Amino acid sequence: ALEAHHSQPDIAVPDLMSAAFHRGGRAPPRADPAERPPAAGCRHSHMFGVVSEGGRHRPALLTGFLTQQLQFGSTVWNTAARMLKLHCDCDGVLLQTVAVRFQLDSCMLSRLDHWMLLRLRDRTTGCFCGCVAGPLDAFAAAWLDHWMLLRLSGWTAADPRKTFSTEWAVLHPMAEAGVEPLTPYLEAVAQANESRVAGPAPLPVPTGWNSWYHFFHLVSEKAMEDNLVQLAQYRTNLPVRVVQLDDGYAEAWGDWTTLNARFTQSLTVLAARIASEGYLPGLWMAPIAADKHAAVIRDHPDWILRRTRGGVPVNSGFTHPGKWFYALDITHPEVQEHVRLAIHTAVHVWGFRYLKCDFLYCAALPGARHDPRVTRAQAMQLALRIIRHGSFSSCARVLGAEGKVLLLGAADLGIRGLREMTRGAEGEAAGSGVFILGCSCPLGSAVGWVDGMRVSADAGLSWKPEFPLPHWDKMNLPAARNAVRNSVTRASIHGRWWWNDPDCVLLRETTNLTRHELQAVLTVVALTGGAVFISDDLKVLGGARMRMLEVLLPPTHRAATALDLLLSEEPEVLTLELSGAAGTWTLLALCNWSDRPAACKLAPADIRHLASHEAFRGQSEDATGAVEVHALDFWGAEYFATRLCSAGRAAGEAGTPGPPSILLNPQGQPPRVLPPHSAQLFALRASTAGRASYLGSDVHFSCGMEVSKWEDSVGHDGGASCLSAHFNLAGRSTEGRVWLHLPPSSHQSGQEAAEIAVTGNAYAGMKKQVAPMVWIVHISLRDTGALHVKY
């Protein structure tokens, strides 16, 4: 989120080293050569963006594209001129003069109700664009209940059989932005692209160990074996699913089946060894890239993607450990077979069932391709399709809906057409049963092809990029801050387009991360609901640091909402509503990404939104309009009672007007302060009179999803009340504490219990009262367990 007077962040590293990573998100070229350069007030966003007049109760306009199969689309907003541009990049492929006809697509209209979808073409430049002028609030009011769908298609004058169209453009005006303005659009994109995680049986969110961030490119067979043995010993405390070998096994990028001297046996042996311990074998690969010294480059120089025919290679970027590399031309039939064979070998010969496919943007770099009819977006689709299902002829003839013969390049069909042409091709490449994690890939292109996606920068060993890298860069340089920033702003994609991967957690004490910074990273990884991977040498990792990761397992699969997504470049307020056997409650994370301490407090609008959560709706209020709330500081393992007031009266004198309020620290103590680069995680529940409540634990960050069954009965005629709590940690064993609220029932004397009786196989023999009617009970779990309390 950027305010009108703020400039859009730019890449701090020279284009020579980093421009390749950002080609998909580049600002669109000027449609008219005479057009003035973009003003300082211009904002551009790849695929989609939201323009808001500030605040969740103000009008907003979402613009974007449903797919990125034919062209890469972007949206540009000129704040000074209040002008919007939607741009489809045709990469010089469709520059001929065309005839245009208008057609109302009633099928799309009925399937995507309440949307305005536009396809527009500029006849002279090949740039597809549209404009909406006028005040934003007037536009929203005028179009909120009157939607249009307009489809424009055309054909070249030279060959009327060759038809084309733009991507579907979406304009979604909102009377109020709300806290989740992207949800309808993200779900429409998932539907249009047949998201793999939106189906009836998605592959599960992965958890695991990755070799990269400790061994980097020097990983060896011994390192893999040592950590596999260590991981098996930790199995009951760290029940992860995947063991993944990252970069460092091949003699060179591109020569994927030629192993280096550190790997003396076939990777078939390693994959079988990983599987024998009950883990899913995982492998890293950059299938569209090759080292300059690779044998495939020496033997096939015509495979290189070049700026011009026979010219110099395109700049593919600069990466660890300080090297330049080549991008391969995926439209070349021999490159297609090379990629297919590499993926086929990894999956069907070696036996890896989890693939991390990196540097995928190489397929979409600008260049002179073997097939000049293919746009960058189409080349990206072709690469992803080959990785998943294998290759087919680069030219196909199919019958169009109106009976015209369409001469299509390999990627012209879009995602449904590509799948239709490859029915029965399972086994050629990865296949549908292999988990594919995309990495360094244009996001919109991968929906429907991958199961997971790296949505952040590399984790890095420090909070900010380290020298000689510019520490002020917030884009994609390796750093915990950059990874956290990306993970939070893209959290709403999780579970809709794919499972998000926020990159690995680095637990070892030899990084430059403080304990507060590590806790902040863990909080974001937990609340964004995606993959949880560790990447340390387990032989030297201490138990206390390991415990910090254990509490994230298993993942909840659900992503938190950033309440300040449209208000802050780096959102700092996250909420996640949860419900289960332990009732309904809310997780609240307050973050401080700045370099200075900050007050731990919520804005009035955030408090009002918090009060709207199911956990607090309809709860009894006191005379000041406040709801009594139980709060548990998860990382600090501290309980306190507080009050949530959202009715415009302060939690002080009855009836006194005042702002919404909630106190996030024990009464009588100084206001809580958030250290720099830190996050606090609270579990909040409304107080219930006369019934026992589960308040949370320190064994799982959710403070409730660990409870699989909850039963309580109220004592009558002076008899004891009872409760039973059953726990399930999905294969994890641990020891910890639970917090219980044990109030007297209306049928009892009204006096709280001076002592409680605790039994069950989860009881660890210790209990303690920490507040009126609130008890801590120590538990010991071996995957599952039960606790029985009389009070």
C-alpha cells in the first residue's frame, strides 16, 4: 500500500544484476512514442492492483486480469491525472492492423456475475489498454449495481484464420474497500485457472527440511545422510513430511543428470533412503536455466535465449555463489525435450515426489525466440505445462468454436486447451501426483500448474540485506525483513491460488537475527498458514531453538488477514479467526517492522473490526459497553484479563463517550512496548460466565487447534463441575502448559474453587492458579492425550 505522496519502491541493485528477476512486473511501455514519461505520481502493479481513497470504509477500485496465459498484464494508476491504464504486453508479436468486432459473452456473464470484464485493443501499437476517468467514489456508485461484460476479438488482415484476443480485464468497484478487498478477485482467478488447491483433493501443505541455507551449493551425500538420521531421531518432536536436497548436486546447471564428485551414488539411492525413513523425497532444479560452462551449452549453443537472432544471450541475472547463467529458449523443441527429460528423470527414475522448480522466470525473459509467434506469457505457460505434463508438438491445429481453423502456437491454447491436449500423458514429466513448488516465477502464470509457490524473497541470515548489498532494498534481496514483507502482503493468495511458501526458518544461533527477529519470522510463517521448512544443520541445533519451530506444527492451512493492507507498505496488524473443539477465538499479531520501539496498541478501526469477529459478537457487555476478554500472550506465556470496547464508550466510567479500546497488557502494568523488528501474538477469547473455557497453550501457536475434543458439565446442588480435553498434535510429542478458565456455575455457591482435581494420561503432575478462576495445568503429550478436571 502506498499513499499518494509516496514514491513507489524501486530495485536498489543495478539492472545488470537484478532486472531479469522483475521483467514480469516491469512498468508498461508508453503506447505513444510522443507520450510523456510517467509522472512521479504513477503507480504500476503486475497483474492486479487496488486503488483506494484511504481507509477500509472508503470506495476502492480493483483492476487486473483473470489470467496471464496470453500476455503479461499490468495496471497503472496516475494519481495526479486520476487516470487508470490496463496494459497487456504483446511483446511485438501482434503488431499488425486488425479488424475488431464486439461480442457479448453471455456464458462468461453468468459464470462471473457482478464483474465488469473488458478486452480492449489499440490498433496501432499492439498494446491493449482501457481507461476509466472521473472521481473514484462516483464511479463506484454508478457501477456498483450495473455490471457490463465486453469481449473484443480480432484477426490479422494478412491471415483471417489467425485470431487472437487479450486477457480478460477485470474492473471491480467497491463502495467500501473492507479489510479483504482482494478476496473476490483472487477466487475468480483461481476458478478461471483451475487452481490445484481449490479442487476437492489438493496435496497437503508441506513441512520439511531443506539443505540450502546451511550447506548452500556445497551440500554432499554425507550432509544429507547425517541430517536424515538426526531428523529421524527428532521425529516425535518434529514430524515433518519432506526432506529436500537443494542446489549443489549437479556438475552444472543444465546438466541435471550428471552428478558432481560429492555425490558418488545415483540420486535413486538417496531418494530411496529418504523414503525408507518415512519422508517424501524432495529435489531442487532450475530446469529452464544452464551454467555457461554446462555441457548442454557447449553442445547446443542454439538453445540459449538471445536478444536477437544469433546475437548475445539475454541477461538472466546474477545469483549465488556469484555467477551469471543462461536462460534456455523454451519454444525450441529440443529444449522442451531437455526439460521434460530432466523432470521425468527426477520423478520417475530417481523417485523424487516433491520438486522445487527455481528460476522459472527464465522462460519469460524478453528475447528472440525459436518460435517468434509466442509471447513471453505464452512461453511461461509452455514451460509450466512441460514441467507438469511433458511436451508436445510446437504447433497444433484445433477447431475453433465458430468452425474456423485456428493456427495456434504451442502455448496459444491457454490452460484448459493445454490440459486437453495432454490427457493421458501422465508419466512423461512430473504428473499430477507430484508436489511442485514454483520459485522465482511470475505469479499469475503459475495458477493451476503448481501446488505451492515461494511468495517471498530468500530468508537470508540477517534482518536487512547485508553489505555489500544495499540494506535499504525491500524487493527481493535475501533478508528476513524482505521475506516477512512479501509473505504478509501476499497472504491472501494462500489457499486460493496455491499453498504459500514463506521460505525456510533459520533457527541456528550463528545467524545475525536477534531473538525478537526470529520470533517475528516465526509469527508470520505461522499466521500465513503455508509451508513450514527448517534449513539448519540439525547436528548443531539446540533444543530451545528447535522448540520455537515445533509449536508451528502442524500448520493450520489458513492465512491471517492484514487489517492495514491498504494503509501500510509493511502491514503490522494480523488477525486470524479460528474455531474448533475449543470454541471460537481470535489470534491477533501486532508487529513492529521499524527500527525503533513502538507502542503495542490497536487503531480504533482495528478494534471495531476485532469486535465484529464471531468470538465477540453477541457476548454480554457491561455498563460501559465492553466485553470481558481472556488474553494469552503466546510467546511470553502470560495470561491477563482485558476488556474490548467498540461501542464508542471507554472502558472506564459508565456511559462516558470515548473511542474504542482494548488494553493489551495486564492492568496496573506499564503499556507494552514492541521492540524493533518484533511481533507479539495474542489469543483472545470472550469470557463466558458459569462455563469452563480453554484459553490456550504453549504447545501450539493457534492456542486451540491442538484440542480435538472438549466436554464440560456444570455442577448442581454444590456438586463439582467437570471438563475433559482431548489433544491431538498430528504425530508430535511434547510437554507444555494449558491455561483454563474454571468459573463457578450458577448452581454452585458462587465461590471459585480453591483447589482442582486433575487426572488423565496428558497430566504432567503440576497445576497452579495464576489469576482469579484461571489455572495453568502442565501436560505431557505423546501425539494424543486427555485431561480431566473437577473443580
